[in-house]
Amino acid sequence: MKIVEPILGIVAVLSMILNLVDVPATRSILVFSLTILSLIYFYLSFALFNGIRLREIFKKKSYIEISTLKIIVAIFTGIVLSIVTMGLLFKYQEYPGGTQFIVIGLAGLIVIFTIAIVKYKKTKSEYYLKILSRAIFYGVIGLSLILIPKETWLELRFKNHPEYIDIQKKSWADPENRELRIRAEKERMKTYEKE
């Protein structure tokens, strides 16, 4: 797990960047890497952050020297990071609810960051450094994605599809117009066909 997490993170970031320059198949790679990363955080964070190997997670002796607080913090951190990674995926893919996921995740990251910084100052434990580094990494990416205006994001993501940009902006300007929304969705589907 120590190796899988950073590899998936690097793959996700690279696929986001490569997708912006229209490299084929990067959307699929992004979905795969962020989904697996989210699942690891959600289900295995207690082991990941406490340095427990995957084959040791069901052995009682693995948890002898780990405090209950560290396990609780690891589980909470995993849930929050899972929410943030799904928010990043939803926001990047323009699925509904992406911004809400990220905002909820960022609120959780603030709590985690505060706990980790206070505990690190007291203990100087590497455990809290791991948590701080992840909170900062995902916090910066999440905040960046929600601060970019949706028009700028649209133009950046779909620069090679001016028809879609035009119709989508018109659809946003007139949200009650069902026909515009349908046309925008059809144009969006055409952007996927060119991958």
C-alpha cells in the first residue's frame, strides 16, 4: 500500500494534466486511479497511516503499539480523503455534486490539519507528518478546482471543442431552456467520441 498510494496519486495528477492537452484515454485512467485511491483511503486508511502491511491487518499483534487515537484519526482522515478524491473526480469530470464533495472534504481537512499540527508540535511523530502532507496536497488541489471559475474551466478543458463551449455557456445563461441543455449534452457527448 505504501507504493500503490503514491503511484495512483501521480497517475491521477498526470492524467488530469494530459487530459487538458487531449491525450486519448486519460479520462478513463483518471476515473480508475481516483476511484481506487478513494477506496484505499475509505477502507484501509487505518492500516495505511499506521504503517501496517496489508497482509498484517487481521493480526492483533499489528495494533499493540498503536494508540486508539491514532486509529481513530487515521479512519477519519481516510473518510475525508475519500470524499475529497471523489469530489476531485466528480468536479473534473463535471458530474453533479463535485463542488459539494470537495467543500465537505475541505471542511474535514481543516479539522484534520488542525489536529495533526497540534499533535505534531507535541510529539514530533512521523505519523502526523504523513497526515499533514496528504491534507495539504489534497487541500491545495481541491481548493484550486473550486476556485477556478466554471467558464474558465470549461474553456480550459474543452478548448478544442468550441461548439460545446458556446452552447454550454448559453445553457448556463438560460438554465430554464430545456432545449439548450439537451443540445449542450449532445455536444458534450461528441467530445467523448473524439477520444
